[in-house]
Amino acid sequence: MERSLEAQVDQAVEAWLRWVPRWEPATHRGRVAPCRRCLGSPILSAVGIGSNVPHGVQHGLSTRIKTVVDRVVADYTARNLPMLQAELDQQAARNRARSYRPAEDLAPEFEGMPLDPDPVPGAPFLFTIAGLADDDAGELPPLPPLTDEAKAALRQEVTLADEYANMVGREICGVLLRHRLSVQGAISQYVEPQIEAMLEELTQSLDSPFDPEAP
């Protein structure tokens, strides 16, 4: 598994490196709430991406690595945790039955991000994407109930899956150490110049807030 895991991590980082040259600073209003996937992520720390790097750049890599973790844990679950796998299969079937699934098939840079912008005080939304998705999910029949024994067994399998995911995450952090130079090099080449240009433009606008040719 170790060689396969290394290959998957290498592919994820290479995909991110191909994407970084296309990154551009966001021009819309940012969100207030921090991203739980990226804030304090050991994955990002392993490759030397700090909080000063724009969130879009962080998210593109953390999501790609999360996909690797999810894939490996899913394989472990299918082979070793039958009750948890059955629950996941039922949930997957419910999701496929939904006619509106806005969070699926998104690019890694957007996967896991909020579906709607932050609300503006005094300007309520007529509807939200998340609300429409929740309404659609509410029309599905509930999952069959579990006995107390089944619930206890399921909780145990969930614990095992979490422990395995943590182990995989630690291994991945070790693999990512050898990508630090290439990741930081891409940030220096493609990200930092755009941030510096934005700061320079902001500085000029602050130094000259008015048109000098205006009367």
C-alpha cells in the first residue's frame, strides 16, 4: 500500500502544480468564516504552505490530498468494515436518488466550499443553493432504524475508520515533505508576483486617491 499511496500523493501534487499557473486572485468579496479543511491543516504544513498563502491556493492542494485519503480509507472500509460500508452504500443510494446535487462533480478548487455567499445584512436571499439541496433531500425516505447492538457495532467501525484515516494522513504528511521545494517554488513563481502586483496597485491608489488632473 505504501508505494501506491506515494504514487497517489505524487499525482495529486503534480495535478496541483499544473493548476497553479492558472490561479488568479479572487475579485469577489471573501467569506468571513474560515475554511475548516485548510485552517491548521497538517497537510499544508507538511509542504510549507502557511496562512499567508491565499486560501484558493491552499484549498486546491488540501482537497486533492483529501481525495487520496478518502480513496484509501474507502478501500479499507470496503474490505474490513461491513456495517459501515452498508451504511455508506445506503447513503450513496439516497444521494443518487436526489434530483438536485449541486455539490457533486466540482473542480478540486471548489469542492467542499460553501455553495452560497455570505448573506448581506438587510438583503435576504430569495433562495439559496444549499436550501434547494436540503429541500430535495428532505423528500427522500429515512434510513431504516438500527438496533442498539447495531449502533454500538457501527460506532466501533467508525472509530476504526477514523483511526485508519489518521494513520494514512500521517503517512501522507511524510510523503509530502519531499514536495516542499516544488510547491514553494510554484507559489514563488505564480502566486507571490500576483499578490505583490495587487499590493502595488493598492499602494498607488492610496498614495494618489484623487486624479491629479481633476480641478
